[in-house]
Amino acid sequence: MSDIPFNDESIPVLTEVVAEVAPDSAPAPVAEAQPEPEQPPPRELDDDAWRALEERLVARVLDRLQDRVELVLEDQVRSSMAPVLDHVVTRLATELRDGLQVTVEQVVARAVAQELTHLRSRD
């Protein structure tokens, strides 16, 4: 058996040791010191400089977005035009069919009338 008595108060309990050691003795993470890039000191901009900066920013954003906007716009136009074009094609086909039927009826009626006139004139 062990010679250490179990109820000796001079021996710290594990939770006491952790509580005492953890906050103070935990090594802080060491980050490598990186030199910060030197930035020029801010300067005052007049109205023309602000407008020029704004125009450059707008141009840059528009250039970056132009391809995306074109694709999205093309998809939207295509999806919104599809039902319209379907309707137009259906209506055009119906009108062409009706017009063709009227034309064929007129041609047949004229041909029959001419044939009857020709047959009557023979008699």
C-alpha cells in the first residue's frame, strides 16, 4: 500500500491544479510579426477627384458585371419570350390554315364553275 494518507489537505486536487495553472501558465500563441505595408497618408480630395474616383469605380464594377448581366438578361428574355412566341406561332399557324382553306375553297369553286360553264357550252 501507499504511504500517502488519503485525507492529507496539503495534496491539491486535480481540479485545483487545473484551475490554478490553466489561466496563467497557458502559453499565448506566437504570431509571426509581419511588417504592415506602408500606406500613403490620406490626402484631401477635391470634388473633381471624387467624381473621377466614382467614375473609375463605376466603370470597374460595370466591366466585372457585364458578362454576368448579359447572361442573366438573356436567360430572362428567353424564358419570358418563350410563352409569347408559342402563342404567336400558334395564332399564325391558325390564321395561315384558315387563309389557305378559304383560298382552296375559292379556287375549287372557280374551277367547278368554269368546268360547268364549259360543259354547258358544249351542249
